[in-house]
Amino acid sequence: MHILVAFGSERHGTAGLATMIGDVLRDLGHDVLVAPAKEVRRPEGVDAVIVAGALYANRWHRDARHFVKRNRKLLQDLPVWLVSSGPLDDSAEQRDIPPTRQVQKLAALVGARGHVTFGGRLAPDAKGFPASAMAKTKAGDWRDAAHVQQWAKTVADELG
């Protein structure tokens, strides 16, 4: 099965998360393309799509939003999952974090099969406001590889 994992990422944490998802699916025998959402104008020849977006102040990354809106007609005919990345703590491992209102609307627009929120990552040397201020107390990596692997396996199982 050909699966596209498109992502919107400002500080490379969500890019890394998308790569983790792609690696699991590849290990399970799928043909996977992991690519920045802004570089995929119109996905062709794919059987399923996962769109991952970093969350900033409860807003999904603009590249992920624009990808979904730009390709909504195509995505409506494919199995689609949405992924949010963002909490700078272990809350995503402790409980299911529902999508933000914005992501809920995008999921409804394309009939997404599901959504998951994973922990985010913020480098201690993050530049720019507000990241540099947040990094003083919130720097770290909360992307749990086991959680990502478990979720990606459920996607693969659903795809058959």
C-alpha cells in the first residue's frame, strides 16, 4: 500500500514524528513517502494519507491546514488520519487528547478516520518568541516512540 505522511513543522519536532510514523509503516511492509505538506501540491498514486501538524497556541501548523484544504476532494476518497504534535509534557501519554476545534473541522471536511495527539519537542536553544521563553522551562522531547509505534500499527491494521 502507498501511504503519504505529510507534515507541517516549524522546529522539526513534527517532522521527526512524521519520520517515526513512516518508519513503522515501512517496517510493516508499506511503501511510504514522508514529505513536508507545503511541498506536496497534489498527492497522486497514494492509497492512504496521514497529515501531521504541530500545534502552536491551539492552532495546527499552517502547512498542514493548507494541505488538507487544498486536497480536500482527493482526501475525501481516501483513508485519512490526522496527527497533532505539541504538548510539552507527558499528558499525551497519560490520556487521549482530543483534536482542537480547528483540527476537528478539518477532520470533518475530509472524513478522517481518526486523530491522535502526541507529545511535542522543544530544543533548549529554540530561537524566536515565544519559543525561546518557553524553552527556559519547557525544553525537552515528549515524543514517545512506543506510543507512536502502537498508533501506527493500528493504522496499518485498519488498512489491512
